[in-house]
Amino acid sequence: MSLPALLLAVGSTPSPSPSESETPSVPTVQDAQESATQAASWVEQNWSTWLAIGLKVLLILVIAGVLRVLIRRAITKLIDRMNRTAQAVDGTAIGGLLVNVERRRQRSQAIGSVLRSVASFLIMGTAALMVLSAFDINLAPLLASAGVAGVAIGFGARNLVTDFLSGVFMILEDQYGVGDSIDAGVASGEVIEVGLRVTKLRGDNGEIWYVRNGEVKRIGNLSQGWSTAGVDVTVRPSENLDRVKAVLSEVGEAMSKEEPWNELLWGPIEVLGLDSVLLDSMVVRVSAKTMPGKSLTVERELRWRIKRAFDAADIPIVGRPALPVEDAAATDPTAGMSAPSAYANTSSPQAQAATPLTPPSVTK
């Protein structure tokens, strides 16, 4: 029997009784053939479209992955080169004073982290949108919803966004770093950590300040470039200025040749001249450029040397005249009291003479 006759015979079988209909029906060969035919026709009609979409998605993902890896590797090499340059300069005499290795390391790590995160976000976000567009998905509602969500998050977390953006620009512009002494307005001290949101400062008394980057309106960096050490020397108005200048020049020249002051001083110690002339004194100004943050140390040593040199040269250093100190024990406590008056005693002749006369009685 042929296959069509067999299918016809199967199709012409009598309908089962109600008791037989309760049993599950077994798929026939004809049903399987029809399902296979439909599936084959659907695949034949759409295989080219799905293949094109799959290849397009695969190409997008491969390009995004390769581009992400290349950009992250380039950023890492750039950061490593910055660190190597800082370490090379750190070995020199003056470079070690200008460059702080820890500062460079933290700054380079922060910059690298920000750049890598931004690059990954842009590349993968663009790839995701391209994949969705490849499936003919309308991106307008998605982009509109993302825009509304971004605005809501921006208003709700505006302080966080402000802190983050301020931290990024502070690091990129190298406004300060680890080891710098800064005045941030709300707090001042030595920078111990620089973050994208918070900067840590150690105050003069050892306290740690956590300053949000968005709250900093101005930065005074006391550790960049160079500092100035200035000492005012007050002498008598009758002193020989040429002699005073010669002694100060000798002190400055000797200090500039000794260690470690020859490294802390970035220029000669100069006698600038008279800063002011008063009736009882003259002020001579001495100044020098120093390493950042070392001006107070140089000033203390310079005052010490000037005092010893002036004592050896018999040049007195004058200042405000001392106020006279009164001896409280030798002072008479009654010196400020007036002598008792004779009129205070009612029985004294003076008091009697000053008593008004009794008026005569009036006769009726």
C-alpha cells in the first residue's frame, strides 16, 4: 500500500466513541509533515533577514569590544608613562622637591579611572543602542525615558554631581595633590588624599578635614612653585647701615653654603634694604626664595644666625620699649586718698563756725 492510500485510510477511520475520545490523541505523520513544511517555509523566507541581523549584531559587539580594549590599553600606557616620568624626575636634586611620587600616583590613578570609565560607558552604550536599532526597535521612547530619568537624578543628586565634576576638573588641572599645603576656604592643612568627591586634609593640630569638592570655591596652594622667607631686623636709628648690611650679607652667604640649607634655598639671601624708619628704630628687610612649604624653617634658622652674628658684632636688636612695671609692694595704698576734712568732725571749731545760726523765735 502506498503512502497516500495509507494516509487516506487513516483519515477515513470512524470517529471514536466518547469513552475513546478521553484518551490523548497521538500526532499523526501528516501533522508532523505539515509542521515541518511550515517551519521549513518560514526559515526559507526569513533566514536571510535573521542571518543579516545576527551578523550585524556580532560585528557591532566585536568592534565595540576591540575598540574598548584598545582605548583602555592606550589610557593605561599613558598613565604608566606619566608615572615613569615622575619617577625619573624624582631622582634629581630639584625634581625630587617639585614632584611628589604619591601625589603623582594618586593623580594618575584617578585620571586613568575616570578616562577608562568614560570610554567604556560611551563605547558600550553606543553599541547597545546600535544593537537595539538592528532589531528595528523604536529608540525614541527609550531615549525619552532615559532623558527624563537623567533629569530627575540630576535634580535629586545635584550635590553629588557637582562634587564629582569639581573633583574631576581639580585633578585634571592639577590644582593640588598629596603633600601640598592648601587653604580651601572651609578648611586648611596638608592634603593626604585626593578623591573625585572628597578631599582629605590634615590640620595643624592633627585633625582630619573631609572637604567636599563642590564646596570649594577657591584654592590657595602654598606648596606650588616657591615660597618666600622674610625676616625683619630692627636696629637703632643711629646704627651704621653699611655695617648692618655687611653682617647680614655674611650670614646669608654662610647659610647658603651649608647643608641642608643649600637645598632648601632656591636663591641667594638678599638684604632688600630699609623697610621702615621710625623715631626710635629702623627695620631692615631680609628675604630669600625657598622650597615650597619650607619658608618658616628657613626663617627660624635665619633669625637664629642673625641674632648670634649681631651679638658678636655688638649690634643691639631693639624693639618696642618696655613698659615700666610698678612695684605694688612699695606703693603707699593711701597715696591716692585725700586728707580728712576738719568739717567732718562736728565738734571742731571749723564745723561750729559753719553751723547756721538758730533763727529768732517769732512773737505772737
